[in-house]
Amino acid sequence: MNTGAVTPGSETPAIPAHATANLRRCLLVSVPLGVVAIGLLTLVGHPVAGVLVCAGLGLGGLNSWLVQRSVARYGGHPGHGKGRFIRGVFGRLALITFLGLGLCVLLLPDGIGVLGGIAAFQILMLASASMPLIRELRNP
């Protein structure tokens, strides 16, 4: 398991293996979820909304990947100040929010699919991260 050591030739510390596996698992689940969304929304006459759900899933994945990199960088370099980390957090949130809401507003009513995709990815990440803890608590 990676413990945050700096990888050779990189200034960014390694992301722990369990976090990388969690993100990978969620990205893999997002693919069939997106296909199902396209299929179902096409059946009800909103194929563009289905594609935008996929875009939202992608934005959610991008946000999670950027979060992992940011936290690893901050945790691996104690000399980096909190201010820099916080500016990065707000910058990332502003970017994802701008893209998500921008697509939503520009492509109403189908644009709401972007927000649904982002929300679905966040629920996937939360569920995936919680499962090991729930199993551990049930089997002490």
C-alpha cells in the first residue's frame, strides 16, 4: 500500500492504493450507469439528457481525481500552506460548478442531466468508500 511517499520523478506524493482503487471502481460502475441512463432517457424522449448524465459522471470523476491529487500534494509537503490548498479547493469547486451549471442552463431542460450525473457519481464514491467501514463494523 502506498503511504504518501513521493514517486520517483514526481513532486506529487503517491495516492494510497485503496483511494486509487475506490476511484477506479466508481469509474468502472459509471460506464454501465451512463449507458443505462442514455437508454432510459432515450426511451422517454430525452437522449441528450442521457448523454449529459454521462458528462456529469465524467465531471464527478474528474473532480474526485483532482481531489485525490490535491490532498496527496498537500499531505506530502508539510511546507505547503493551508492557503494554497484552500485556494485550490475553491478553484476546483468553482470550475466543476461553472461547467455543471453552465451546461445545465445552456441545455435546459436536458441539461439537468449533468447535475444528476455529478450527484450520482458522488453517491457512488460515498457508497464505495463506506462499504469497507460498514463491513468492519458489522464483523468486529
